Amino acid sequence: MSKKQLQHIEEADKARRLKKHKELFNLLSIAAGLIFLQGYMIAPLIPRLSEVFNVPVQEIGFIVPAYMLSYALMALFYGLLSDRFGRWSIIRLSLIIFVVCTALTATSQTASQMATWRLLTGIGASGVIPLTFALIGDLFPFDQRGVKLGLVFAAMEGGMAAGSAGGAILEPYIGWRWLFLGTAIMAGIVLWQLNPYGALFDTAKVDKLPSIRQIFRGYAQVLVTFRGKRTYSYVLWNGIYHSGVYTWLGLYLSQRYNMDALNIGLTILGYGIPGLLLSPAIGKAVDKWGRRWLIPAGLIMAALAGLLMILQIPPYVTTMAVLVLSLGYDLTQPLFVGIVTDLGDDDKLGQTMGLKVFLLFTGFGIGSLIFGELLNFGFGISLAVFGLVQLISGLIAIPLFWQEVPSSQSLSKI
């Protein structure tokens, strides 16, 4: 066989692999979108669920941190397990638990039952997205990850938009139980479609599970650097801020404008839309210009959106503020993920990504709890506290992230 023929065979094989990778990431992105859809359709339904189960809004609001905190805790273990047993086996297990528990949520008869199923759903859901990010780190060099991350985040943002608005809009017509059942059915279909692709990435990175000492040593190696401590700190706080403001938007709109579930859904329809439309473009901008301009801008934009809602503004201005809040998320969390994929050794990528997701969803859980407690003083105080801290963090981020430029423009890393 001639050299030219061999080259042709290699190129054809590469083209087939690239096609399979594209199909794989399309399916994983849909799975990520469904996970965010069911996560984000809860908050606008809090006033309605409070009526259904005849409990105070603060009590039914506990279903949000129950899901977020269990998601956060399990993310630490899924990353380690995937390094040992391969990404696909853990993604499949995670999706199976997610499908079953999401369906069983529809059987809830009390608020405590729903909180229990949400906790178990979080345990299942937390393996898919971080391992998808880890897989991107496995397959692509650092300066090519922005586009792939943008694809996944676009699907997640689409899930946010569909969950935020669609859940509230559809609930009066089909009921909240069918919202969960429908999501479970769609996720089951995606799981079935993913099966043929398992062999593409089911390769273990390490021969055995690390000891407890090795686990903490791995985290310490990442956190000992300035770049690691700075990035993970912002992941945590940004999760606290966005969850705190978003979780209680439904109650905010209900109290401020006396809206029902349908109008709440229409008002926050824009949440997730900027990411759905702009995430691929943001990914390309990151690969070209780096993160130092975008991260501070995203933090400051989100802060101003929250502060704006303190004022007596009409509903359409609130919708605009929600759009800006969503865009602020799009300019920060995907970019933090890109940095995290470059922090540790390749054989510990599942662990470093697990730590990122743990801190993000811990922030989501803590944020909803803290904001809920601050509501005893009213929405004005709650938004002022959260917004001012976010604004300060955005201003401080300007010098802290100034070295986050594309590798071709940087002589060294922090």
C-alpha cells in the first residue's frame, strides 16, 4: 500500500471520528439541556407548588437546595469514578438514576416527598455535565475547547430558558406532574441514543481509585496555585449570586406584580435565551481573545441586573434585567470551566472538574438558602446585599483575571 493511500485512509478515519464526536457532543448537549430544564423549571413554580402542597413558600423552596446540594456532593465522586472506570460507564449510570428519579418526582404527594425525590435526582444528575466537560478536556487542546464548551452551554442555556418559562407556561394546561414525566421520557430517549457511542470514550485514565490522602492531595495541588484558588472562589460566589436571585424570581414577580404562573413564565422567558443564541460566539471569542475582558464584564452585568430590580420598574424592564442577568452567567461560568480544564494533570481532569461542579452547585444551594432568609427583610434588602457584593467581585476580577489570554498570547501561566 502506497504512502498516498495510507494518508487517504488516515484522513478518512479522522473524518469519521470527527463526525462521531460531533454526534456524541450533540447528544450529550441535549442531555445537559434536559438536566438544566428540570432544574430551572422549579423556581417559577414555587408559588404554585406552595398552594398544591399547602405549605409556606420558604418550605417548598427547600426543594431547590435539596437538589443543588446533593448534586454538588455527588459531583466529587463521579469525577473520581470516571477517571477509574471511564467516562461513559459513569455518564450512563448517572442518566439512568436521573431518568428514574425525575419520573418518580411526579408521584409526590407532599412537599417532603418532593424534596426527597429532588435530592435523589440531584444524586443522579450530577454525573453528566461535569464528565461531558472532562471529556472535552480529554479530546481537545486548551485553545480549541471554547467552541465545544460553548455548544454544551448553549444547550444548557436552552434548557434554562425552556425550564424557566416553559414550566410555568405549561403547568396550568398539563399539570406539574406531566412536566417531570415528560422530561424523564425525553432523557430516556437520549440515553438510548447515546449507547452506540460508549466505545468512543470509555477509557479509564487511572488503574485504581486513589486513597483519601491522594484525593485531598490532588485537590490541594489545584488549590495551592493562585490561578486555582481565584477561579474556584469565583465559581462558588457566582453560583451563590445567580441562584439566590433566580430561585426567588417567581415569588418576586408574584409579589411585585401579582402575576400568576403563566405571566411569570412569559416575563422570565428570556432567561437562558442569550446563552442559547450567543454561547457558540462567546466560545469563539474566548479562543481568540481570552477571558480577561469577558469575565469581569459578565460579573458586573449580572450585578447591575439584580440592583435594577430593586427599583419600581414595569414588568418589561424586569424582563430586560433577566436577560442581562442570564448573559452575565453566560460570560462567566463557561469561561471558568475552560480555566478549570487547564488547571490539573490530564489523569485528574475528572477530579478537578468534579471540584468545580461541587463548588458551583454548593453555591447554588447556599445562594437560594441565604437569599430566602434575607427575604425576611424584603426583596429590596436581599437584592441590594447580593448585587453590591457581586458588583465588588466584578471590579476586583479585572486585575485578577488580566493574565487570562489565549495561550498564543501568553508567555507563561499564572
